[in-house]
Amino acid sequence: MPTGFHRIAAAMVAVALATTSCSRLAQAQSAPAWAYPIGTRTGVPAVDAALRAIEAGDTAAFEALFVFTSTSCTVPGAGEIACPPGQPVGTPVEVFPVPQCEGASVQRGDPVLAEIASVVVSRPLFLYAVGELSPAEWPNSSHVIFLGSAKDSGSAAQLPAVDQAVMVFTSAQGVHAINIGCGSSAARRVAEVSPVGFVLAPKSAPGAPNTGTGMGDVRHAGSAWVLALITSVAAGCVAAVTSGWAWRQAGGRHGGASDLAHRPTPRSPSR
């Protein structure tokens, strides 16, 4: 039976499909005052490659940038990383973190990865900021791209799921993680992550001051959040109905209380 997170993951793809009819609107409408112009580049190769793929709506090019983290599969339960069929606990696997309200990851080779890439490139998104990350807190990523929707006011607010901000974490090797939720605005995400610096700083105030302490528990109730997500999609763009899609047993799993749970720590570099 699908878990609460399986339903969240399915609804996450429903958002992407429901907004496909509105995709690329970001290139046709007036940008929010906080947004950098479309085509803005940073001089950081991996960041600019991700921006080019997102602006072009190129799912394949974006997915090609994904970099996987080596870890070991675990026993079933909270935070589980599924073992390959017939393989024992502790078998090495490669995963790509895709947290949304709670931590989760997808294993290399899972076709769900293309759906995850589509979630980002099919949405009309604007560039809010590009932050620099502390190596001590984020040893697998050096930068984070903050993307917001046209309905994001630029304040540190909660938004309907269809308008929530997206974060793309990069290193010199490519894209290490994508965070697609939890109803936060771009400014709120900046305050939660607390970058140590910016390649492109927010044009508007980032909300709560950057303390460098990161983010606490932002867990949402699974079923209620899914209902709110689907409701917000129906109220936004014309929705396409999805069916038969679920987070693969060999892929996505719960990964902790926070949707920043993929952030590695010095004692757990593969987390």
C-alpha cells in the first residue's frame, strides 16, 4: 500500500503536469520586481547549466546534470533507503535527494528521475537568488539556486503548493539535490537555508535574518498536505489528471523530519 509520502510524491508530479499548460509563462509575462532577468548568468558553470536547462524547459538536459551520492541501503522503516532486489542491507547504492516537506531520495536508474526533472522545468519560475553554501554544512554542494513563481510576493511567506519555491543544489560536478516544497516562498527558503554569501543576492529582503543556523522541523501532515496540494492545483492552472504513478519501492523513501534532511553533516557525509 502506498505510504503518505508516496501520495505526496504522486501529487508533486500532478503539480508539474497541471502547470504544463502554463509552462514558459515566465518568459511571456512581466517578471516580479524581485526577479533577475531571464538569461541572467552567474559565471559558475554548474549553476549556469542548470539555469539554461530550466529556462529552456529541457527535461533531458536538466536530468543529465544530476549527480548521485553513494550510500548504503538500510533496513525497512523511517528513513529507509531500499535495497536492490535480492541484495542484503548495507549494499552500496547511489541516490539523488529530492526532499519535499520531508527528506527523500531516488536511486540511480529509476525512471522517476525524469518526472522529478519535469517538475522543475515545466513550471514558470523566476530566478530569485543564488547562494553560496558552507562546506562544513553542505560538503556535497557549493551553491543553491532559489527559484520563485510569478505569484511569489518576495516576502517570507507560505504559499499554495502550486506557487511554492524550488531550490536546486549544485557543485562543480552538477546538480546534487532538488527541493520542491513545502509551500514556502523564495525569501522564506533563503532564510531557512541561510547561505554564507551570494553570487546573486535577493533584490528584496530575505525575511528572517541569516543566522547561519539553518532550518528546524518543517514537517507537515502527509494526507492533509496532499489534499491542499491537489486543491491548489485545481484552483490554479487547468489540471491534468494523473493516475498510476507512485514513488517506486526502489526509489523514494521517508528521510527525516525536515525537508532539508538531505543536508549532509561532517559525521554523515552521505546523508
